[in-house]
Amino acid sequence: MELSKIKRVYFVGIGGIGMSAIARYFAKRGVVVCGYDKTRTNLTIQLEDEGILVSYLDEEAAIPVSFQHNDEDMLIVYTPAIPKNSVILNHFLNGGFSLKKRSEVLGIISEGMFCVAVAGTHGKTTTSSMIAHILTDTGFGCTAFLGGITSNYNSNVLFGKNNVVVVEADEYDRSFLTLHPDIAVITSMDADHLDIYGDESHLHESFNLFADQLKAEGKLFVKEGLPMHGITYAANDNAALRASNIYVENGNFVFDFSDGYTSIKDLNLAMPGKHNVENAVAAIGVALSLGIHPKSIKKAIASFKGVKRRFEKHVNNAEHIYIDDYAHHPEELKACFDAVRQLHPDKKLTVIFQPHLFTRTRDFADEFAKVLSTADDVILLEIYPARELPIEGINSQFLLDKMTLAKKEICGKDLVVDYIKSKKPELLLTVGAGDIDTLIEPLKTTLNNA
């Protein structure tokens, strides 16, 4: 399907972070866009405010008349997160419509463009957002499709005037194999999505296939230590691109960059943690390979405000600190906890964690329990199921029983704000990829008034 011939697009699952970015892209092109999602969220409300029609009823009658009949200029985009018994999804499947996964549409959009693709089981949203910001802030320019809302632009899509596109390449369901990048970054390859891959070896195989998609003269940047050949980066001396002299100043991480040819001193990054310093090193490497001047890169790194729900500080006063993060994998939790401890080593850490997916909780229960047990106080919410049906015996109690810390308990999502109001923790961290973000505003209000 040619991009220029698409006049109408319907999104089944339009409220997803990746889906909504593509919806906004097509709307910007003047295409008629509408879609369905199960739940009304801040993101779908923003789409409505931008003139995109969103329905929350999974029934054929909710599909606009102009989308009920198949035409060559119409595209139906769906996400694998939509249940297979969805009435709207099956209406399009049974009607012979042209259906594409989100990743396939990204492949169509990026075809013919200079593509920078960032993949990894974690770190890809922050790294791709950093790259997009550097390219935008320096005037180089780019279009970007991101897996989070960038704080600098309050959006998950950027519109450039050149032929460069930055995309977050999602490994779920092998989606990233629709891309053929000119520059690729692989941030991590930790076992995840085992419901799709079965085991870590098949996940690694998929990442290798992604690397093989690189164009002939393309560049591959890989986190040092990954079992893959490429230009390595890290916060140690073993990598080709490296950060050194890392220290914390006024809540920011300061570091030096070197690739053996170019050095940039005293870079100032507002996103805490060694893992984010390493993400920045990868982004700097990409920017340098595009010919952007080191001084411009340094300025862009200093002005990067981060990504919503990635170590986002909501309360910061003398009595209380409240941070929210999207971490939902044991390695992400560990990196997040380490960053919190580096910034606030003397404070008691209270964590509210909402496990995401029954399969992930089952597959990594021991790893989750080990990391969570390093906190001072943990409150578990029930597992957020997303696309999954319950698995017998896999619940938050199953995870709680494996945790070794003394102060641990399960709390209902509807009761947790009152619980925090009574406890008044000095350092609170909410983590998870489900709907735990709906607690941010009430927790923020509670702690600001405590």
C-alpha cells in the first residue's frame, strides 16, 4: 500500500502509545482518522481535542458509516493488544478489509526515508526520545514516532521537514522486523515477552534478525556486553563510545563522553541513573554519526526534559519526594531503584508496584521478588492483565510470598491513596506499566497537602 493513496485510517486500539502517534501523523497529513479503544484516557481525550473521532463501544454500530465499506484508499490499523474476540476487529477481518499491524504501517511510512531505529527490551523509549530531541533542538530535524510522551514537546510524535525518521522499534510480536534502518541502536536484550518467544534464545534470534535488516552502509550501535557485533557503548572503558567521570550535581548526572575521536566534557543530564547516562551515550553517538556539532549536542542534552512516566518527579519538597516510573521488568526496576538510591541515599524508600501481565509475573517472579525486597516498604497492587486472561495461582499474593523484606503488603488500587495519606512516606516511588498512572494526580495532591 502506497502512503500517498491512503485517505482514511481507522485504528483498532487507538489509545495505545504507539498507535496514537501514528494516528496523529495521519491526521497531520490531512487524512480522515478515527478509531476505537476500550477506555477513555488522557491520551484519547487529547486525540479527541485534536479532532480525531474516538469511540469506546466495541460494536459495529460505533464504526462511522464512511468506514463500514471497504475501499482502496482506506487502511485499518490494529494492535496485537486488542482481544481476538473484539467485535470491531472481527468486523474488519471478516469484511475483507486491508488490515495492518502498527509495525507494518511504520514500515510503510519509513520506507524511502533515512531511518534511525531504536530497539531493546528496555531503554528504547528514552533513547529514541533523546535522539529525536537532539536532532530537533540542533535544527537538524526529524520526524519521530516514540513510545512515550516527551516532556519537551508534550507529544509522542514529531514532525520534521527533512527525510529523516526516528522510530522506536518494538520487539513484541517481532514487530521490528518490518523496519530497514540506516542507523540502529540496540539498548538491551534481557528475557521478556516469553509468551511470544518461549525462551531467551529465541528473543536473541529475533534481535539478530533485526540487526540483519540494517541497510548495507548502515551503522549499528549496541550496548556493551550484548552478544552482538556493532559499535559498542557503555559507562565504562571497555566500549567504543563511553561515559566517564560520572557524578551527581543538583539532582542531575554530569559526565564526559568520548568515542576515541571526539570528546565532550561536562554533559549535564536531567534524567538520573547510570542507565540513562548510557542511553545518552548512544544518542550522542547517533548524532555525531549524522554530522551534528559536539557543542550543539551538549546544549541539546542539557535541555532534554525526559519522557512522561520515565523517572518523573511529581513532588519534591522538604517533607516528601514522589517519583513515578514505567519500570515493569526486573532489570528496569533495579535500574530505577539504583537511581533513586543515588539521588536520595539517606531516605526510606516506599514502593507501590503494579505487576504487568500474568505471564511476566510468573516467568520473572523470583527476579521481581529479589529487586522489590531491596526497598524499605513495598505495597503491591493486583496484577494488571492487559491482553491476558488470569493464570491459576499467579497473583500478587504469589509474588508477595517470595519477597523477603519485613514491610510488605497488598492493597487495593482504590484504597492505596488513603493508605499513603496515613503513612506519609518521605520517599515514594510508583512503578508499573498498567493503569497505575491514574494514581499520580491523587498521590501528588495527597503528599503536597500532607
